[in-house]
Amino acid sequence: MDIKIRPYQDTDYKQLRRLLVESDLYYEKIDSKERISNKVGNDKNSVLVAFDGKKLIGSVFILDDRGWLSFVFHLAVAQAYRGMGIGSRLLSEAEKLIKSRGGHEVYLLIDTENIEVAEFYKKNGYKESGLYRWMGKDINPETGNP
């Protein structure tokens, strides 16, 4: 198996959406084709995807403020490819990118009840740093965008 990791392209959207839905990570407000295209338009490396041949099998999204604060989210690997190190490779690529941009640490949010995911991140060197509640507000209600 020859897994390739590269930046997301708009032609990847259907497969990416399918992966996010399968992984229970798809959020319609932020994961539309237009919103992801805008994200990548602002930073072409802000979404990395993993492929096995022509099949998209993994993703990681990066939110990076170039040295001040960095987050990874939507780390997903297709069910049939889990346990093969692909998630760790995607996470490592995201960390390298953040470090190359002057980042000092990386943060992420997980469901506190998802022990399997917590163990995956611990295995990759992440530590719990407190409990937080994610909150949001629509500031442009005419378009339905947060």
C-alpha cells in the first residue's frame, strides 16, 4: 500500500465529505464545498488529505495563526484503514507544517467520552489540558454562516 499525503484540492470534495460523514465529523455549516474552498484559498496547506491510489482515506484540517496559536481538527481515517498509522502520519505532517511556520504547540478538541480518540492522541504525545465547552455564534445570520 502506497499512501500519499498532499494538500486538499476542490476535486477531492465529494470523497472528503463522505469521509467526514463516515467519521461523524461532518458539520454542514463549516464543511460545505464553498467554505472548505475558501479555507484552502486562504491557505493551500490548511487541509491535508491522504490517498491510497485514487481513494481519499484520510484528512486533517489545520487552523494556524503562524506562531501564536494552532489547532488541528477533522483528523479522520476511513474505517477500513484505521490502525495502520495513517492518522499518526497525517497528524505528524500537520505538526511539521505548524512548526515550520513558527508554531510552538498544537491544540485540539475531542469528545471527552470518546476514550479511543483520547488514547490515540495520548499515544501521539498529546496531554489533557482541561475541560472546555465549545461555543459559537452566527454573526452573519442572513447567510446562515457562523
